[in-house]
Amino acid sequence: MKRQLIAFVTLSIKGGIRDRVFAALLVVGLLLLLTTPVVAVFSMRQVVSLAASYSLSVISLVGLILTLFMAMSLLARDLEQRSIYTVCSLPISRSSYVVGKFLGFAVVIFFALVILGCFTAGAIFVLARIYPAGRLFTWEAFFVGLWFQYWVFLITGAITILFSTVATSNFLPLALSVGLYFGSYSTEAVRYFVQSAGGQERLDPVVRLLGRLVYWILPNFSAFDLKAQIIYGVAMDSKSLLLTQLYGIGYLGVLIVLATISFSRREFL
């Protein structure tokens, strides 16, 4: 079991390297490093904060594209090459296959985020020397924000993998994952509106119930978004960060379990 898991993790990492992901990320990182100072100087009062905001936004976009591309191709590549039939015919646990593929994906995404983070940190460091940030920007908040952004990518990738275990085409997992990604940033706002006095008056009980169900089913990505704390120097609550981390671990665990169950029941003809 352990050897099978390690083998699938290694295969996923090698697949990411063969796709030249790291080379593309280095190019994007260099562009990010070059464009961050240019964008940041438009705000003469909060240059470092604007640089951090711009950098995190670019990392979010690049990371999302990379996450969707890699997570969607984990199973699709094996299906296209028909190697999945060989895997399923061998005495190999399907759960090891799914978990190993996901862990390999998580490793590649982690190092991708490290590469982008290093280029970004270098640009911000130079700007901080030229334009002192005062108390608005702290490196601790910046790296914590990157860490939680990594968990957003992990959950998004797990959602894509889960959809890939039941879908017969690549478009459906991609479309559903993109929709859920952007919708998951609004779940908390929907919950607040449903529970507010205005929501109680304007919405039917069925709509309010659906709003609460959406909040509990979809991931709450707004809890992982720390851009406001980074930009405006808002103090971070350790308890809230811990609860968010536990929430991310629990939600990711449920997705992986569902993906393994779905893949175990799938028939390959």
C-alpha cells in the first residue's frame, strides 16, 4: 500500500515536470518581478501594500490556472493513454491511485507557489527598502496569506479531481470547478444576507434554506482570503486562523474520501 502510494506520487510529480510547468512558472515569476514595481509606484503612499496586493492577485490567477490544468489532467491523461485500464487490472488499490495522484499534485503546486512567492518577495523587499512601509505591511501576514492561498488551490484541485472521477469529458469538471471556485468566495456573504433582517423579509423560507445549504456545502474561500489584512495591516486572530486551517483540512479530507469512493465504483470498459 505504501509503495503503491509513493509510486503514484512520483508519477504525478514527473508528469508535472514533463509538462514544463516549472519553466512556465519561472517565466511568469520573472514577469511578476518586473511588473510589480511598475504597478506599485502608482500609489505613492502605500507602495509596498499595493505591490503585495497586486502580487497576491497575480499568484491567485496563475495558481488557479495551474491548479485546474494539472488536476484535470491527472485522470484525463491516463484515460487518453489507456494506462488506467492497466492500473485497474492489477492488484492495486484504487484509493492509493487517487490519493497518490493528489499528493503528487499537492507537491507540484507547493513548489510552484514557492517559486512565485520567492520572486514576489524579492520585488517587495526591494520596494520596502526604497519606500518604507511602516506598520501597514508585515512579512508574517504575507507568508500566512500565501499559505492559505495554497489551501484554496488544494481544495479546488480536489474538487476538480472529484468531478473527474464521475465525468466522461474534460469540459464538465473544468466548468464546474471554475463556477464553484468563484461562487465559494460569496458563500459567507450569502449567509449574512439570508440571516439579516432584510433577508428574512424579502426571501421565501425555501430560498433561505437553499442559501444556508449552499453555505454549508460549498467551501468558504473568503475565510482563506487575507488580502485585506495584508494590505491594511489588520491584526490576524490566531484563533480564527487555526479554525480556518482545521476547516480546510476537514473539507479537503471529505473531498478526497468522496473522490476515492467515486473512483472505486467507476467501471472502465
